[in-house]
Amino acid sequence: MPDRYAVIGNPVSHSKSPWIHARFARALGEDIEYGAIEAPPQGFVAAVEKFRAAGGKGLNVTLPFKGEAFRYCAGTSARAAAAQAVNTLLLERGAPFGDNTDGVGLVRDLTVNLQRSLRGAQVLLLGAGGAAQGVLGPLAQEAPAAIVIANRTLPRAAALAARVPGAFACGFDGLAGRGFDLVVNATSAGLSGELPPLPRGLFLPGALAYDMVYGRDTEFLAMARAAGVAARDGTGMLVEQAAESFLLWRGRRPETRAVLAELCAR
């Protein structure tokens, strides 16, 4: 029997993770089965326990369960502890163990696939939920000149900014008059066709707008293109974080370039 893995979230039917991990497994000759589990909003732990009892070895965790996954784990990696969010569960140990591969996935997509250096950059992170929590630390490790976290609820942004020395928090209305080299949308607004209430003039010349939502031409990306700057969705981040999860589960990191190119062409 193949080893069983899956992605769990709500909603999850749109997820490309099963396709990606099938390509990784084929390329490396790994015998795995990877599915998708849509857990009810109050049923995350029950769904994980059912999967684990049936022999499941690992899960990727997506919205809205990354914070709950962190609380579920008996132990976590340092990067998951820093994020206080888990997107990768290892279930074959004596107790559930959690990691967070979102940040390394985003940074690798930015710096390797898109050839963007973050050193000395002005960085804006939109949102303060589980997605933002997972990427803040790795972004800060790339030595940008500044990181601003903007969120609809200021106290939540301030609490997240407090985790990284020098990070600054504000509401969306506090962004007026500021410009950035990189703007990362970590809100879920794109999933519902909405746009955070952002002022004009956010993008410095040569800036990049990056939406962590993938597979959709979001209002945020449309706004960025209208402003004349480069705009990318989170497809590359999805593939890179998946490769990091695969490494944690199987001890081998897949090559991502061909899989990313094929996924973008679909």
C-alpha cells in the first residue's frame, strides 16, 4: 500500500496540491497517495485524527486551520513556533509534529524563481492571519530595509509586528504617502473577489506585487498591473512550499522548475 498524505482545509476542492505531489512522487519514484480533505469549520481535529487512525502519514494544512493545527501539535519546528501557525503535519511519529513551509516557499519563489533580492527593500505585508504569520520571519531574514504590516484590525497587526524587531504595524489608512518595493498580499480577499482598501501610490518604481492566492487573477493583481508594476500570484510559492513539505515527509527535495512551468501552463 502506498503511504498516504493529503491537504486539509475549507474550502479545498480548488487545491493543486494533489497534482503537485503526484508529479513530485513520479519524478522521484516515491510510492505515495495524496488526496484532499475538506473539514467542517469546527471539525479539524476530528478529521485529522480520523486520517491518522487510518494510517495517514502527513498533511498539508491550508485555510482556515493553520492556527488550529499549531495548537493541535505536541511539538513543532522553530519556524512553526515563530509563526504560531502550522501548514505541514507529520503524523507518523509518536505525537503530531508541525512545521511551517510557507515562508521558505515564498522566499524561494521570490529570490530564486523571480530573481528578486530583498536586501535593503521596502516590504509591505498585507494581513496578519495565518498566512502572514508563516512568512513574516523568513522575509525578515532576507534583511529588507523595512517591513510594514498592514491589517484591517490594527491590534492584530501590532501583535504580529512585535515578533520581528523593527517591523511596523498600521491600518490600511496608515499606508498613505508610503512606497514599497515589494507588496505581499497575505489576506484572503482574493478568494472572494475583494480588494483591501489600499491607497494609491503604494508601489515604488520597479516594484513587485505578489498575491499569495494562486490560480486567480485577483483584484489586487489587477490593481498592481494598472499601476504599471509587475504582478505575480502565489503559484510559485505553492510549488516551493510543497517541495519543502515533501522533503520533510520523504527526506528528498523534488526539483520544482519543471513542475512549476507545467502548472503555470495549465
